[in-house]
Amino acid sequence: MNVYKYPATSDWSSLLKRPVMEAVELEGRVLAILKEVQERGDAALMDFAFKFDGAAPDSLLATDAEIAEAQGLVSEELKAAILVAKNNIEKFHTAQKETEIHVETMPGVHCWRKSLPIEKVGLYIPGGTAPLFSTILMLGVPATIAGCSQLVLCTPPNKEGKIHPAILYTANLLGIKTIVKAGGAQGIAAMAFGTASVPKVYKIFGPGNQYVTTAKQLVTKYGVAIDMPAGPSEVAVVADKHANAAFVAADLLSQAEHGIDSQVVLMSDSADLINRVQVEVTAQLAKLSRKDFAEKALDNSKAFLVKDMNEAMEMINLYAPEHLILQVEDLDSLVAKVINAGSVFIGPYTPESAGDYASGTNHTLPTNGYATAYAGVSLDSFVRKVTFQKISKEGLQAIGPVIEVMAAAEMLDAHKNAVSIRLNAIDSSRNSK
């Protein structure tokens, strides 16, 4: 990790930049993939599976036999763990259900709002260097609670043309039937445009690398909604001299091991703590199975020595991290200062991995600074808030003149007439009696 001591405020923005590919080059590559899938459908997906994954799957969709086989390849211990996580995620997301809001804004004018599920949703599940079956829970559980009628799952196959057993097991546990062997930008394209094998969806969810994120952003031009720009993973840890250096190092490495384009950031007002964390990072890194990924990610990572915790939080809110971990003595004070973050982990015994797997909160979160404007996935992500209104004769007589005046002022005669013709009909009916 590169260490920056007491950086000037004017340098914060440049120092906090994420490692990204050149946007023009990246978009060009992704657009070419999208076009291929749009024009050639299943054939393009098969070609890309071979090109990017080294796979030649027998079919694009996971078969019943493959799903059944996966049930026996997942250990009972892992099945039990998945079930606990599923139950916690269900509890937290079920609690997010909203009742219909009914308001009589004035006598005879009734307005209400109702949550209706998005019918067709696509779930992108990373499965390359790390098969993230936990993401199926994070997306599939709230989608099911919301009542989405069709769930399409895309994930890259391995070199044998198979999907990781844990992904198949978890998808089956949630009742997801359409499981597609397509990763990367091509998987996003398949769900956005539809193919002979892959149904077209209305909204696409899920994290991924820069190719996946770019593909998600580009398909919005074709009328497909997305959850958020969720790209390479990142974490920021704010720690004071009282923090456990081993805990901090473990949290930093837990994100660094995601991939070479991940980024981790440490902020502290203690030079000693930063030094101790660096020693721990080196010791723990040597024991990781994904050491090579984490090591490269650490090349893009930074530690900042700041003058105090107030400055640390100012930098954090500018950075807007996907994950924010607070390991300080005065927790309440710092929690109150959080403005921009995807998800916050408070205290020494709240590792980021708890949110990744099983605490109940969602791990699909905004990255790359998008936490300034986006929230993480929730039950709301899978529903549309539809408004209704019903106006009685008496209600229209009360509100009608208001509408007429406003419409006339905007010179929208037809708007005014839509009210006036009704008011005249009411008057005529009343006068005829």
C-alpha cells in the first residue's frame, strides 16, 4: 500500500481516484460484444464462452441433470450455511415491505400508491475467478419477496462448460429455473436483447468487472433498466490507535482478494497503527489462496495519515466507498458523520464479510463513487411505485378551477378543456333537475 501523510485538501480528489481502464477503449470493446449478441444471439454467446471462458458448453442453459448433480456436490455444511444466510436476508428484506399509502388531499380527491413487482428481471452472478453464489441470495431473495414472475440468471461457465455447483444449488433453492452459461458483457447483452434461449428482461441486477458495469450502463440506451453501476469491489477502513491491526488488515485483504481491479483504502490519525497494519497485511497476504489477486489490488491501494477523525470522514464522504468500516473508539460520533457510503460496518466485531454473506443486509452496492447518488439493492429495487387517483364529482368541482387556471397559464388548452368539459357536464346535469 502507498502511504500518504497529511495530504493537502486540494490533492484529495486526485489521490482518491479509482484504477479504471480508458473509458473510450473499454466502451468500444463492450459495444462490439453487445452488437454481436444482438445480431447473432445464441451463436454469439457460444463463441464468447469459448473465447473468454475457454468453454464449449453442450447447451447455453443449465439442464435439469446438471442442477440435480449439483445438489450432491455441495457439502451439507455449506448447505446449512446458505440456509442461515437465506433466512437472515429474507427477514431483513421482508421488513422493507410497505403498506399502500392512501391520502385524501382535499374533499373528494383520493390518491394512493402501490408497490408492484417488476415482472422480468435478470440476475448477473460473477463466476470467473470467484463463483459468487452469495450474490444469488442477495438478488434472488428480494426478487422473490417482491413477486417478480420471471428470474433469469446469467453466470460464466468453467472450462468444462459447467456452472459451479454452489451457484446451481443456490439458484435451485430459490426456484430460479432459467440459468444461462454466459458471463461478462455478453451475459448482460443476452438479458438485455433476448436470444432464442435467453428471455429478454426489464431490469438487470448484479455486480461485475468493468466490462460488466460498462455493458449494464450501455444497455440502458436500449430501454433496459439496471440496479446501479456496480463495478470492482472496494472498501475504506477508518481506524484510530485503539484499532486491532490484525482486524483492519483482514478487512482490507477481504476486498483486495476480489480481483486485481479492486481497491482498498485505510485512513487513520495514527502512524503507528498504519505501520502495524502494513506488517499484518504482509503476514496475512502470504497465506491467502488468492494472494496474486490481492497483491495486485494492493498496488492500487492507499493508506492516508490524517490529522484527525474529522478530516478522515471528510475524505471518506468525498470518496463515497462501497463498503465503509469504522474501527475507532468514538463510534457514535463517526457514524453520525457518514454521508456517502454503500454500507457501513461499525465496530471491531463487524467484518465486511458479514454483510457479504449472512447478516441480512444486501451486498450489491454502488461502487466507484456512485454511493453519492445510488443506494444498494433492496426490496424497493424490484418493485415499481405506481400512483393512483380517484376524484368524485364534488372533488372535481373543488380542484377543477385550480387545474383550469394553471393549465391556462401554461397555454395548454387541451389540459384545461379536459377539466372544463367535465365541470360543464356537472353543471348541466344539476341545472336540468
